[in-house]
Amino acid sequence: MLSRTADNLYWISRYMERAENLARILRVTDRLSLMPAIAESDGNEWHSTIVVAGLEDMFYERYDEATPENVISFLAFDPENPSSVRNCIETARRNGRAVRTALTTEQWETLNTTWLELPGWNENRVRGSGLNRFLDWVKDRSLLFHGATVATMLRRDSYFFSRLGTFIERADNTARIVDVKYHILLPEQAEVGGGIDYYQWASILRAVSGYRSYNSVYRQGLKPWLIVEFLTLREEMPRSLASCSLGIKESLDHLADEYGQRHECHRMAGQIHSRLRFGQVDDIFRQGLHEFLSEHIENNNRLAYEISRAYLF
Amino acid sequence: MAPAIFDEMGAEGAEPRPAYRVLKDWLDQIPLDVLTLRREEAETFFRRIGITFAVYGEGGDPERIIPYDIIPRILEAAEWEQISAGLVQRVNALNAFIADVYGAQEILKAGIVPSEHVLLNETYRHQMQGVQLPHNVYTHIAGIDMVRVGPEEFYVLEDNCRTPSGVSYMLENREISMRLFPDLFERYHVAPVDHYCDDLHHTLASVAPRNCESDPTVVVMTPGIYNSAYYEHSFLADQMGVELVEGPDLYVKDDIVYMRTTQGPKRVDVIYRRVDDDFLDPLAFRADSALGVPGIMQAYRAGNVNLANAVGAGIADDKAIYTYVPKMVEFYLGEKPILKNVPTWRCGEKDDLAYVKEHLAELVVKEVHGSGGYGMLVGPKATKEEIAKFAHALEKAPEKYIAQPTLALSTCPTFVNEGVAPRHVDLRPFILSGRETRVVPGGLTRVAMREGSLVVNSSQGGGTKDTWVLKS
């Protein structure tokens, strides 16, 4: 297939995934800000949202203060922020239009309908309870697109490039979400402290749709070490780093089978995956959670670069 | 006095013409709000699929839908037989003409077409002199614009030999009308058009360069998503199952064209390009073109790739050349032309110019190189100021204009705000030429949605209709 087509398919998935993750992060922030415990603390949840999104510099160039209105406006609608939900959707649809022939009808119609409905959302409509409706809409549209991808695309190169985009973006986003908690290093097996701490850990799990799955896997209350293990090393958790790296490795293996050629990205993906697959949570904390996550984000970026080099994006 | 207007369904109050009997009954019975509902359904369908036509720089929604009129236009089998035979004949003559003017130039030597009309024409590409193309075909996809003024009277208004667009609407209109009105399709035997894209693919593959040994690799080349016909480009690539490429996806090495793929370079044999000559190759034509592929002309002239339509094919859709087409049919094919031309005055000629200047208020005056309904004067609809302004432009460069009588274009029943009412229509069938020449039964019917308007161009608010050719 055309390299440009592969590139576009990959980025459509990345942008849709990014929009969904922004919606997840915003929802958690909004929820936390309603907790009385938070109101008493000095920590500004809205500020940390900007940090998680990795957009601190750009945000403070454009706004003085991380008020809820400013953060929502910046992350959801700001046309100057290339990663705002609005821009993610517009870019995904524009890329989709450029490679329509490579998309299934269902994928295209999902992208196009999302884009057609987008102008109906703006700062005014997301005030108060409108925010949740908007975030639900973003998440639904993204899930619908991924569902259409998995359910309707032929299992050949175009599909695997789409999946690569999803997993690369998701691995980055999950690492960032967990990273908010890097400064909290609790002793092994310690129970999560009361109040703020409990809600923060719970909110991280919720952000990745993992609250209930965590409980059904561990059944022993919220423990930081287990939560970190769940979100990094457990392959059965679909948004964990291990699960994403498995997805990347498998997609790349399929491409290698189809094309009969392996590249540097295959070696790297295998290395990242085996590190997570055989890793232990003790080692992560020994290295330092923040260091571990930063390294993962960096490796993930390098892998993305190698993928684009291998397939001439 | 205005001539009587021919309505294709039949004059008001009179018996409907045979092909329209069932449709007329059906229209008489169906409540208007049901028609409104169906029209809304159609609009939703077009929006959802993204069948849009981009109009930039005028404000408002840049991705517009061309109004689709839900009432079909119907042609009898016998009418179509005549038309399609005429189209094949005409396009064969046009192809022979283009091959000739870039080759032996016999028609110029015979004095049938004046040399200066051809050799000094802006659309004549001297780079094409002496280039041999497979099967001598230059306009592989031609769109011939026709109008009807009476039961047996069809005229050719314009030949589009460069990049005629609109065929995707012909196909999508059929798709949507079959969805909306299955009951009508049960009662009419409508000749299918679905095989157009297969025919197109065959045509393109049949003109692969002689040195192409395996299955030819065909691609569609688009200027990109901001082009007004982008939807059509992607639609055609999709239906043919070939890649839709942009200039930067292609490159030339040792006079061979390759596309960049995830598996490395892949050789390309035939390019159905929807990029104008001017933008095709910055080394040969406009140096500022970012849409083109440097070196592609050299590869083309070396016979390593074929382009559809050929570079320089525009010489045949020049409106001054148009006047000679009936003579071309006689000259190249030794046949009587089946399709008639509209009587045309060439303003570059003294006597014609004098006549045109005197009768501006009755005539339609067009720029020789213009298209899309821009830069023309419709005398009977123009104000005195507009006529005076146009007369001035005409005086300055008469050779840039032709003039034709205002034709009483036929009307068809059309669903408009006021209900079902007659509106003027034209017809653009699409003719494919490769190893053989063929036409799918039908075409794009364009309709002027405003009462009395004769301008059917989509850039000027015209709409489209599904065009049915009945099976005998």
C-alpha cells in the first residue's frame, strides 16, 4: 500500500485514541474537583491535568491560571492546541478523507458523523452537566471507531497500521496517567491512605476504565503497588503498558509476515514487550516509578519513529 | 418570440409521452410531504457518505452537496441507441483529430481546420508532437454535453476531452434512487450503469505502455482533498480497487514512474490523472506546481507510463475547435455525423463578429477556454449594462469568444420548493476509449433548479438527476 495511506491510517487511530484519553482525563479531573477533600488541599487537579497531557508550556503561554474553564477550553476546544479534542477529531477526519479508499464504509461514516456533530459542542454547552455529556460523546465516538475498525477491516497491512496507531498512542497516554502519581511512593503492600490519596488512585483506575476490573482481579482493596502492577505489567488489562506492547508486537509481526521483511522496529518492540512481560513491580519501584514511566514514554516514541522509518511514512 | 419549450414528460395538460406514463401516475398519487421526506433521506445519505462538492473562497459551508432531484429523467431505448452511436462516432473522430494534430497534421494540410486555431492555441502542447500513444487514444474519458430541444432534436453543446467530472454523481444518483424508489424500478426496466468502473478499469488497463509485461498497475492521481472533485477521485479509485495517489506519492527514476509504498517502490503503468496539464510536471510546465511529479513528462514521452487523459487533449475541447467537429467526422471516418452541433459563430471571423455584435441580446456568448458557466453572457437574461460591458470585452479580443443562439433547452419535472415543476436540463454522457470505445447507458443529467434558468452548472447552483435509459 501507499506509504502515505499507511501513515494516515496510523494517525487517524492515534488521534481518535488521543481524543478519547483526553476525555477520560477530563472526566476524572472533574470528578475529583467535586470531592470536598480536594477543595481543602492545595493541590490543583486542573493544573495536574495539564501536566498529564504534557502541555504545560503551551497552556501557560496562553492562560494565566488553571481554572476549570480554562483547562476545559484548552483541552477540549482550543483551535491553537493541536492536541485539543476538537483538533484531534478534525485531523482524524481530514486524514480519513485523504485515504477514504483504505477505510471501510463504517469507519468512514463514523469519522464523518463525528466531524459533522462536532460543531454542536462548544464552551457554553459543556458548562455544568453538559461536560459529562460531551465527554461521553467523545468516548462513545472513539469506541465506535475502534469497534468499526476491529469489526470491519480486512486483516491485512492497513488494519495492522491502524492498530499500531491505537496501541502506540494508548501506551503513551496510560504511562502519562500513571505518572501523575509518581511522587507518591508508599511502602510495599501498604493500604492506600484515606481521603485524597484514595480518591486519586481510584480516579486513575477510573480514567482507564479499570476500577472494577482491578477489584475483580485483586480483591484486596486499593494498593499502590498492585495498581501500578495492574496498569503496567498485566496483559489482561487492555489499557496496560504490557497489553499495548503486546498489541504493537503482534501487529508488527503480522506486517513482517505479510511483507516478508523485519526492521529495527521489530527488534525494539520485542525488547519493550519482553521487559514488561517478565518485569516485576518491585523492580519498577526500585528504579523509581517516575523514571520507569519516563523511560517507557521515551522508548515508545523511539519505537514510533522506527516504525515510520521502516515503512517510509 | 421565444420558441416553444419541449417538456420531456409532455406538455402541461397533454397525454404524457410513453416513457413517462408510469412516472406521471406515480407522481400524481404520491403526496408532496412523502416526496419531501424522501428528499431529506437522500440529503442525509449524501452527507453521511460525504458526497460533497467543495466550493472554497465564497464563505459558508465549504463542503456542499449538489442538489439531487429525486425525479428521474427517462430516455427511451431507441433515443439512446441513436445518441450512443453518435457519441462513439464523435469521440472516435475527436481522438483521431488529436492524434493527427500531434502527428501528421493532415487536417491542417487539407485546410479543413485553420492551422492557427490549433498551433497557436494555448491548449496545444508542442511537447506532445511526435509522441506515439497506445491505440492512438488521447481522450480516454470524454464527457459530451448535450441538450435537447425537441422529440428528435439533440445537440452537442460542448466536448469535454480533458477531465470531465460528474460520473460519480451518475453512479451515486442511481444508488440512491434505487434505495428510495424500489417500486418504480419494479415497473420500469432501467438499463444498469453499475459496470462503469469496471469498464473504466478495463479501458485504462488496455492503454498500458507496450513495455508493460505483467498486469498493469493503474492509479488515480488527485490534486488532493481540497480539490472540488476530490470525492469523485476517491470514489473512482475505490470502485476500481486501485490506489489514489497525490503528486508526492510518485517519483521518477531513469524515466520510470514509481509510487512509494510500505514495501518499497512500485512501478506505475497507467495514471488516470485528475491534475491539469499545467500542474503535472514542474520540469515541463508550471515550475511552481507542488501537485505534480518532476520528470513524469519525460517518462511519458519515453513510453514508460501512460496518462489518461493525454497531455494536450484539451485542444479538442476548445470551443472554437468545436465548430469543426462535424467536419472531423467526415474527414477521419468518412461518415455523416449522427449528432448535430449547435450553430456557432466564431467571433474571430469578421462576418461572424459583426452578426454577433448586432444580436448580443439574443445570443449566448462564451469564452473559448472558459468552463463551469463562468465568463459567459446569456443575452436574453442580461441587463443593458452587462451587454455593454461584454461588447467591450468582445471588441478587445474577439478570437477569445464564440456565440450561439439561446437554445430552448428541454424541461423535465423537478421537485422544487413550489412542488413538482418543469426545469431545464442537459445531459452529459461519459465515453470510454481504449482498445475499444464504449458508453454506459445513461449519463449525468444536470438541472437548473431556478425557474426559467438555463444555467445547469453545479458551481452555479445547478442540481442533478438520475438518468434512466429504458431497456427495449
